[in-house]
Amino acid sequence: MPFTSTTDPSVAARALAGGHLAVLPTETVYGLGALASSPPAVARVFATKGRPADHPLIAHVLDAAAAEAWAQDVSDYTRALMEEFWPGPLTLVFQRSTRAADYITGGQNSVAVRVPGSPVTRAVLRELSSLLGDRATAIAAPSANRFGRVSPTTAQHAIEELGDALTDEDVVLDAGPCSVGLESTIVDCTGDLPRILRPGKVTGEDIERVTGMRLGGTSTVRAPGTLDAHYSPHALVTIVDEVVLSSASPDPATGVIAMSGSPTPPGVVRLCAPTSVEEYAACLYRALREADSLQLTKVLAVAPDGEGLATAIRDRLQRAAAG
Ligand code: TXA
Ligand code: MG
């Protein structure tokens, strides 16, 4: 194996402290982490993913106090969000402090920060902070997939994406499948009102409830990677309704993603049949990957109805379909 595979957070923390990369389990998706204060380590993240240099990275930190070291002019509504949803699947975009160098922010004056909820990744952050004697230490980590492809929700999926580009000093930290399965909600907190840049498990309703504010309209902050064709498998994804699904022609190269209440038409491959939107989010990326590993050419997906997490699932399906 060209990399070190482990379930021990200390092994990942030591690799990161030494300037190596670590594939890390978060509650959303697996990330490809580097010590944020190391320009060469962060440069390897971009090279490994094939990601353009102007696409900024999320700084993952231990807690809200650490996040504030990366930010300036943090507003009251932002603090309310930090308090309510951290640790958890929410990324906040702040005005950056001097810690957030151009090689993290892609030259933008803002920085995206998140306190992950996964206990294993929190253990890595705790140990890394103590190794470096800096409580505001950050791990810069995008999702551990090649640029534009589906985010990994298991360590094995991350290895399939990036394993070839890792060295024996890099680490893959395995903590089983991600519980959420979709990337964090990103909220731009640089303006008078919060604005959602990427929908996720923390919903617009949640944000309005906690801040007591209405969401702002279109953000002027650039969030590259939230553009159209992203999260794409090789198979052609089409979003269909129940009627179209039920009349699909038998074809062993067609896959179906739909809630368990939607019957599978004869002669096609059922990729997942979640019984709730939470389960839908958690199985979507695995199902898209399975379509590719089964060499299916088409995927028919019935999107879930409703607000909240269903909005995030529809967003990812639309991007997968645009790819
Ligand atoms: O759940 C997640 O957020 C996962 C896990 C690993 O934490 N990470 C993730 O990272 O999805 P990534 O790099 O694949 O997506 C981060 C998104 C990108 O679309 C990027 O453009 C946006 O965050 N972003 C990062 N910094 C930003 C900034 N300063 N302003 C606006 N958008 C930013
Ligand atoms: Mg990504």
C-alpha cells in the first residue's frame, strides 16, 4: 500500500504535523487534509485533487474560539450560528484575518471555516493543536475526490479517488461511512444578512430560526466549486418524476435512485431505496459511485420533495445531472 491506513487519530495528527496529507472522516464527507500553515502541504492538496488554485479551501478548527483567530469583524448573528451548530455540518465564510493566507482563500478577502462534528476528526484537531502548541491550528481540507467528481463518504471511496497520489507518509484515517453524506452547508456571513452559498443538512429554516433574520439574496462572494457541473459520476444522470420512472424501458445499464416508496421498473438496477431524506442523503454518493463501478450508462433519479435536507439533495442531483 503506498500510504498508511489507520483508525488511530494520533497517527493522522503526527502525519499532518510533519507536513504530510491525511484523508479524514468528517460527518459530511471524507476530506483530504493538510496543515493549513504549511504552503507546500496545501499545494499538494491542490495537485492531488487537480483543483484550480483559485478555488479556496475550508479551514477546519477545533472550536469557535479557534475560528475567530481566522476571522475579523464577526457579527452577532454569526456567533449565534457558531454556538448553535458547531461542532457540526456548517461552514461559515468570514472576513479573513492575517492567518488566512492567499494560498488558502484563493486570494479572496474571506475565509471559510468549519468545526467538524466527527469525534475522530476532532481528536485529530485536538492532538495537532497540542503538537504545534497552537489552539487555532487549522486543517485545510477539501472533499477527498478528484476535482469535479463525487465526494467520498467512505475511506475506501477516498482511496479509489486519490490513493494513487498518496505517499507512504500520508495517512488514510478510517472511521466508517459518513453519517450525513452530503457536504456542509456554507453560509456567507460577511454581509448584514446570512446568505446560503451551498445547501446542506443545516437548512435555511434553521438559520432563520437561530439568527432571527431572513436570509439575504444572492451573495457577491464567489464560491467556486458550487458552479454547475460538479459531483458528477461517469453515468448520465437524469432527474425524473414517478411517472417517467414507472415507464422506463428495461435496460441492465440503467440505475435507479428513489425513495423506497417508488417501485423499481422491471429490468433496471436499483442503486438505493432510502426510507427517509436523511437516508437519501447518506446513500446518494455511494449510489452514484456504484453506478460507475457497475459501468451503468444511465441513472434515473427521483428527487425528494420538501424543504430542508431535501433541498440539498436536489441541489446535488442537479449538479450530478449537469455533469
Ligand atoms: O462538508 C464539507 O464542507 C467538506 C468536508 C471535508 O469538510 N469539505 C468540502 O470542501 O466540501 P470543498 O473544498 O470540496 O468545498 C468547499 C467549498 C468550495 O465550493 C469552495 O469554493 C467554497 O467552499 N469556499 C471555500 N472558501 C470560500 C470562501 N472564502 N468564500 C466562498 N466560498 C468558499
Ligand atoms: Mg468538494
